[in-house]
Amino acid sequence: MLTADQVVAELGLKPHPEGGHYAETFRSGQRVASLDRPVERDASTAIYFLLRAGEFSAFHRVESDEVWHHYLGDALDLVQLDEGGAQTLKLGTAIERGDRPQAVVPAGRYQAARPSEGEHGYTLCGCTVAPGFVFEDFQMPSRAELVERFPEHAALVIAFTR
């Protein structure tokens, strides 16, 4: 199996503000109107997203639904947080152990991720966002803001913020 550095080089990944590395692979030429916002967006976007062991994607949210896909390497712990509570899904290929190769993060829900322990030292996933991702719809609140909003999940917030 390729190393994380080889995957980063082969796919042309660059650092992402939330942590890890990414490359946009698709941006739809079709435009859609959002029902809950007075904006138009590309119908869909897709990226490759890689996290090395010890790295994490910090809590953030986007204003569109996001579908995660597992491609290569170790499983991924995908954490979701909102007023209804916290949930961790295992994204991976060991379906017999409860992993799922795909997971959905609904629009507006906070999300964070990190590779599960494993032999590969990284996770390569894909993320598809619809309506398409734009950084104007990306929010990454500070640790203090999230602890204030979710005090019952302070330990989780601290683990997934910088």
C-alpha cells in the first residue's frame, strides 16, 4: 500500500484549513438555488481528503449536506455534534465490524474526524457536497465558542479543536 506522502504527491493534495490535505476533483457546471438561503451554488462538488495518524479535521460545519466516502487506509472516526448530542460513526471497509464505506453529515451539523488506529498510518476519503462547497459556507468556530455552546461535550470539543 502507498504511504501517506506518496498519496499526497500522486493526488496533488494541499493543506486544508481544518487539518489534513485535500484536492478538489469535481465542481458541477450546473447551478442550483438553495431553498433555505438566497444564494445559488454549483450543484455538487467533490474532494479527496487525507488525514495522517495523529492529525484531525477540526470541528467545522458547512451549509450543505456532505457525503463522506472511504477509499484507502485506516478507518476514520467521523464525529457529528449538534443540539441533539454527539455521534461517532466509523467510516471504513470492515463492514463486519460495523464500519460503513459511506456516511452523511447533514447541512449545518458540526463535524470533525480522525483516523482510527490502524496499520496504514493514514485515511484517504472523499467528500461530496451538495449544493456545492464554497468557503463562504464554511465555519470553524473557536474552541471557546464551541465549549460555551456545548458544555456537556467539552472534552470532545477540546479533542477536536486547536
